[in-house]
Amino acid sequence: MAENSRSRTGSPSALNIRAAASASSAENGRSVSGGQQGATVTGVARAGRDQQPFTVHIDTTDGHEERITARAVLDASGTWSTPGPAGANGLPALGERAAADHIAYRVPDLKDPSVRARYAGRRTAVVGSGASAFTALASLADLAEGEGDGTHAEWILRRGITGSTYGGGDADQLPARGALGLRARTAVEAGRASAVTGFRTQAVERDGDRLVLVAEDGRRLDPVDEVIVLTGLRPDLSFLAELRLGLDERLRAATALAPLIDPNAHSCGTVHPHGVNELSHPEKDVYLVGMKSYGRAPTFLAMTGHEQVRSIAAALAGDQAAAERVELTLPETGVCGGAGLFDTPDTAQNDSEDGGCCAAPATVRIGIGGTRGASGGC
């Protein structure tokens, strides 16, 4: 199950929210564990009481509607279609929708000539502080170096710059991820990007063909030509409205999982291994897996999703011992604590340069045959 594969409409594809292992059609006995490429899921519901199968409503690529039945449903549709807005309060900034022609919510592919032309020789504001923002800053810095004068990035940060702002760097056991932060640091230090700190975006105003970002404290930035908003992603739960999901009210992750992945306390490498028990909902045999399982938390790693699905598949196959024996070694990020969902004073943030609480990664076993431990958590 590809976690972020989507139909052209941006809705979850039937390949991703589909019957789990050993699911079958109650109507004609045919297997529905395979996927239909390009089909769009419009809803999931029980056919009756808890012991009844699920019905999955889909729109097919040829314009027809179809219902399939399944014993269990795994939603691995990701969060790609629902990016966060520029507004610091979690809602679109005033004027953000009206300025949509100059705002992007994806890292630009500067290998595409048309995209490259959009940003070359222009000033671009990059809103966000995670790996996606690092990637955008590094890409725009490379563009500035190749295109000459005029190409510049304004990096908009809600917080100040601390030792962990640029990620784990050389201490990150995922070298490519650590390198992203180092490239962003280089872009700022070389003058190809400027960091604007403590800026909580409230409004986006037009100034001719350009945009002006306005902060809650009244600060106004110099006009920019384009804005790239990379403030995280959110799960689309609209087509699951008929199911009884038990979700944390803040993270929108399963209630048992939410404390283990809280980005205010955990980085990617300090999340406890977890499986079927932590991913269960009041609606039996429904699971949100992969990036979608983390809700609004930005600390997901793909290897975590692989272990989630293995555990759930074992449970559906009747091997509860294997399902509860979750083993996973996560790479250390080199940063204590995650990006967080909400602002905290700089003095309250964990700073890796001050020692912090990160420890070396360890294989952790929970459930049958093992004890629960920490993997360098705070």
C-alpha cells in the first residue's frame, strides 16, 4: 500500500483504502484485496452491526459508482491532499485564499522549466520549519547561485533560531535528512536566504502583482513575488465519517498512539514502536496506518508504517502473538524533541547543543515476550 498515492482529484484511491489481508466480498466471493488504480473512495461504512462487513463506496475512472465489501479496512491514503495553511493559528491567513495564484503548498520541482521560471529572479517567502522547508530553501539557494541576482528566499519562522532549528545535521543517523538542514543553514549564512523569526502570519495582502505578509504583531515584510507554504499536513477524515474513530482531539491520531508520537515531546527517533493495539479504534477492524496514523504530528518515518502494517496483518490472520511483538530500530535524529504543534518559549525548547536527553537508538520489543522500553526518548 503506497501511503501517499492519490487519485487525480486528490481523494484517497481505492488502492490505499482497501480490504486488508484475507478480506473477501460477501456478495460474490471474489477477492477484493487488490487495488483499483485511479478509483476514488467516497465513503466507508458498516453494512450493519459490528459483525457485518464494511462497504466501501468508490467512483471508478470510467465514471461509474461501485460498492465493495471487506472484512477489514486499512486507510493508508496519507495526508498529501490536505496541507496546512500559512496562518499561524492553523486557519488560512486573511487574504490567503484570494492570493492563491501566487501561493504553493508543495516543494517546487525546479527541474521543471515552467516551475523554474516561476521562481528564478524573484523573491520567495518560505513558510515552515521542517524538512520540506529545508528542501525548498536549499533548492532556491541553488537556483540563486545558477541564475544570478534577483533570486532570494525569505524564511518565515514562528520561533527563534536555536541549536535545533536546522535539525540534527551530522548527528542525524539518516544522513540525507541531516544534510537538508545543513544546506538550509548554508543558504542563510551565504545570504541567499534571510531568516525572519518570531513571525506569526496573520494576513496576506496584495501589492500590485506581489504579496506582503503581515504578522499578528503588526510587522509587514517587504513584498515578495511568490509564497511557498510548508506548514505540515493533515489527515482527510471526511470519507470515514460513518465510522467510530477514536482520535486524539489535538493530534487527530488514535488515542492510544497520540501520547507516543506527540511532537512536543518526541522526535522521529524517540517514538515508541507500536502496532495493532495502539492503532485500534472503537470501530473494530478499521485502522489508519502510515503517515495518516500520525494525524497532524510531523514525526513519521516510513519504516514505522511498514511495521504497523505487518502487525495489523498478523492480527487479521489470527496470529495475535506476532501482532503484539513489535520490533523496530529507529535512527536517532540528533535533535531532542520534535517540531511541536504549538509555539513555546525558546527557553523551554530542548537544545541538542546543551546535551539534552537523546540517547543511542535501541531495538525495543513490546507486547508478548518483551518489555516496553525507551529508545532514547525524552
